[in-house]
Amino acid sequence: MIRALMAAIIGGLATFVFLLFWDATDFTTPMTAYFLAGVVSAVGTLLWPLVLGAWAWNRARNRRDAKIEEEVNRQLADKS
């Protein structure tokens, strides 16, 4: 449920930003702009889980590395 809601929000924001950019620059016809906005929205909707997954993966790896380093430092302190 939350994933679908976030996808809709991100897709809507991507569409809004693209159409706002199109309106400010007027670089293409309206039909092409709406088509491109849909494509940008779809890509944003499909890619956000990958970005979030990469962020979570890096966060978990950093936590794991910090715990390992803490344990190594503790063992070195116990040896001394």
C-alpha cells in the first residue's frame, strides 16, 4: 500500500515538474509534452524502488562495517 502510494506521489511530482518546465520553456507541442510527461512519470515510478533499495543497502553495509571495526578496535584494546 505504501509502495503504491509513494509511486503515485513520485510519478505525480515528476509529471508536474516536467509540465511546469514545458510551460515555462514551450519547447514542444502540448501533445508531445504530455506524452513525455507520462514517460518521465512512468520511469520515475519504476525506478524509485531501486534508488531506495540502493540507499538501504549502503546504509546496512555501513552499519555492518562500523560494527566490525568497533569489534576489531575492542579486541585490539583488550590485547594491549
